[in-house]
Amino acid sequence: MTVVGLISAVLSMPGGILSDRRGRKPLILASRIIAPVTALGLTFTRGFVKVLLVRIVGGIGAGLGGGIWGMMGGPAWQALVADLIPSTRRGRVMGIMGTITGLIGAPAAWVGGFLWDNYTPEFTFWTSFIIGIVPIPILYVFVKEPKTRER
């Protein structure tokens, strides 16, 4: 997690710049594809170096668009929220997003531990992969970048 955090932090500025130049949606989609793929990658890796490489890829995805805190983090997400939500409501919307993310994510460790103990460790990562892949088509279809960006 230290390596992921460092890579994500270092790439956040370039990710924000790229988001301004190429658009928010491509970076968000890329990061949302990378995250579940790295979860799946952990099921096929053995040994510290291979796990580290998979986590480095995850850190790259986090830094470019997704952030290490999931759906509402990262420069592309934050820029998209700034573009779509009027400044007078932005704090409220970010608070609601944080609350929903926290409530949904709160039992994640417990559920993951249950799956790990009662099924297999690999099943835990496969479940994470499936849960991570499901929103991608939804994001692709329903997330629209505004024609003009907030100044």
C-alpha cells in the first residue's frame, strides 16, 4: 500500500493535467478498468516481486484517474465533479458521495474476510474483480462530460 500510495501521489498531478487535456471520462474509465484487473492479477501471482508489480500497475491507475480511495477519488473524478456540480452545491455533493462510499465500503473488510475463510482467498479477489467491472459499462454510457468546463 505504501508503494501504491506513493505512485498514486506522484502521478496525481500528471493525471490531472492529462484529464484537462484529454478529458475526464477516458482517465476515469482507464482507472476503473485497471483497478479490478489488478485485483484479479493478485490471484495469479506468487511472490513479493510479482505482487509488487501488480500493485504498481494499480498505483498507476489510481494516480491517473481513480485515486486510491475508490470511486470518488483521483484528479479526473474531482475535476468531473467540479465541472458538473455548481460551486454552491459542490461540498454537499462531495459529502453525499463520501457518505455513500463509506456506507457501502464499511462491511467490505468483513465480507472479504468471510469469503477468505469460508471459500478461498482467490474467490475474494474474483469477487472484487466482478464488483469492480460491473460499473464500467454504466460509467461509459451514463457519465457525460460537460461541453464547457468550470472556470
